[in-house]
Amino acid sequence: MLELAKRGVKAALVDLDIVNPFFRSRDEKCLLESKGVTVISSSILSKGADLPALSPHILGLIQEKNCKVVFDLGGDDIGSKILGRFKNDLEENYELFFVINVFRPFTNNKEGIIQSLYSIEKASGLKITGLVNNSNLGTESDIGHLIKGKELLNQIKEELNIEIKFHCLKEDLLDLVKGYDIKEPIFPLKRYMVPIWEK
């Protein structure tokens, strides 16, 4: 989102992640909005509330043709069901990326990833259009984690014919990519949110 805003693109983030209490985009609303990103989450104005109360502003953003709207679904079928509410409004003008960390329990093998992917498609009524490799172990991440994720995502790409859009990597590891045959773009990550156990 910050990269879009930096390029001068009008951008909005709709935070529908009601599952993960540790990394919620809405917790950095002040930072994001100071950089020009509109942040929409629950219409219930309570920072600690994880309630799927949809803001009426979401539909307005979707209908605004010159605005790039990104939905954070939380990576499972709960957020996807909420997105399904806007299926007819999105028409064919959308991209649905499945962001995968192969070091998480339900996406650590091909079968688990495909099952998760299908559950998101079923819940949302939308087809996934791209895969994103975000394989990491937080502060312990190294280039090997990206490579392991890449190898597994290549299997998914071959089986389901879904394109790998890009790989995510901590920005301080970018120089290490040069020694590997990675055809897709690398998106450098900078951490803004730190879980309470690291503070």
C-alpha cells in the first residue's frame, strides 16, 4: 500500500482480517493515512474489536474507478466470505492473490495449499488469479525460506496453472537473491508492526 501511495496512486486498504490479532493493518492506520492510504475496517469504532461489521465506505471505494483498493482477508475463508458480499460489484475487474507462507501448519505442503486455495475460492465465489510467496520465519528468515517456498509454489503453478506474481523478502536480504534463478519479481519487505513479545 505504501508503495502504491509513493507512486502517486490513490490507494485504499480494506482490513477484513478478523482472525489474526497480532498483525492487523488497522493498528497502523495513522501511519498509513499519513502516507496517503485510506484505511477502512470494521464500522464498529473500537480498536480491539474483531467484528465483521462492514463499513458503508467499502462499496464507494470499489465504485471509484481511479482508486486501487486492496482487501486484507486474513488468509482464510472467513474474510473470503465477507469479500463474496462484493462479488457482483467487482465484476471481472479484480485480482485475487493467495499469499502463502509454507512454514505455517495448513500451507506447509502442496495438498494443504490447494485445499486452502479452493476453500477461499468457494467462500468468496471468486477465482484466485495469482500466487504470492511470503515464506518466512519472521526475524529468523533467510534466503533459504524464500527458495523453499518458491519450489512448492512452482508445483502449485504447474498443477493449477496459476501464475506466481512475486516473492516477498526482507529488504536486508535482497543482495542474496542474485545467486538464485528466480524469474518472478522480488518485493522487498520492511517491518512496521512488531508483535508484543518482541517489544
